Amino acid sequence: MPPGADASSNIRVVFTVNGRPVPVEARVPDRAVRLDELLPALRQMDDRLIDAAVAQSEASGERVSCAKGCSACCRTQPVPITPPEAFALARLVDALPEPRQTAVRWAFAAAVEQLRAADLYDVYMQRDPATTRETALAAVRRYMNLVLACPFLENDACSIYLDRPFVCRQYLVTSPPDLCAAPLDNPVRPVRAPAAFASAMLKAAEALSGRAQYTVPLVLALDYAAANRGDLERSYDAKTGFGEVMRALKKD
């Protein structure tokens, strides 16, 4: 192990994708970590499963139509992210060089201002656990009407591709790309995600923190991270946290 590197353990998990076993390996630190520090290992697993699902979809004649320059989902949809992902994105922005960091922060601030003007800021930042599906769907429609581009979208491409959230990794479609401009009203055909990593992360965070966890639109990542920094900086044994995510995936 290189000097200064964290000790870690290799973990092997066998998933099933459309009835076929898919073994996946990842390395998890041998120490206490924040939940966002588990994201690299979980993303590695998620990518492996998505690749398997895409291969099987294309083998059956359904080819993924997503491509660079196709950014409708980045320009209209709320892009729900988990609290650990929000913290990871906030830390990523902190590390950006200038003038890129200032430009990205400006884009986040502009989106927040529009959400406040549309009375949607508190809807997402102060989530009501009694919210019905119909109410949530109405909020999504209002959000989509604002056409808020992802702050990381640059020249119609993702500028943080390797660090993109679970939902971005899993949102792949075989229908025409232009249908994604209005996914609630068009017959969009997504590739079925083999595992719900975002939901599993929420459940793991709830089990470890003892408090309810909700996703927030990506454009609120910086505000959410600032408002909940104390909770997001809490650390847990890495293998315990990873195990909670795996248990949640198994239940799903």
C-alpha cells in the first residue's frame, strides 16, 4: 500500500440482472467515513450493473439513444439526489479552480432564486413527510416549467461525468431523445435500473442517523449541504455503512 494511502478491504457482491448473476467488486476503507465517502465504491457497482443491463437491452434490439449533446434531462428534470450526494457535490464545487468555481456557484444561485420565486424552494428543502404522490407530481411539473439547467452542464455535456449522481447514471432511454423534454407526458422508454442505489442510500442513512432522509433537486445541493453540514459530516464505520446499503438493496 502506498505511503499515506487508506487501508481498505475488497468486497465482492453478486447481483442478479434479468436472471443472470453479475459479480461486482469494490474497495471499502477500513475506517470511519462520512456516507459520501462510500459513493466511489457504490458508483463502481452501479456502473457495472448498468453496463450489464444495457448490454442485455441492446442484445434484444433496444439500443440506448442517449448521447453527448442530448441534454433534455439535464435541462428540465429535478434530478433528485441523496443527502450524501449533495454533500459530495458541495465538496466538489469547493475544489473547483477559478473562474470555473465562481461560474458554477452563480448557476446554482440563479436556480435557487428561481425556485424561491416559484414558491418551490421550501417544498424541497423542508420536505413534508405527509406529501402525497399527486402533490409531489404537481411540484415536479411546476419545477420542469422553470427549465433549470444543471449547473454542471457545459456545452450540452456533463462536466462532472465521473462524479454524476446515481439517477444520472441510471437514466438511460431507448426511446427518441426528444421525448425526454416532457417525460411525464411522452412514452419515454427507460432501461430498467438493476438496483435502486439512491433509495438504498436513503434507507441506509436513515438507519444510521435515526432521522428521515429525502432527496432534493440537484440545483439545491449547495444549499442543502450548508443547511445540514453537521449531519452530513457524521462518520460511521465504513463496512457498517456499506452493509446497510447492501441490505437495503437486497430488500428492494
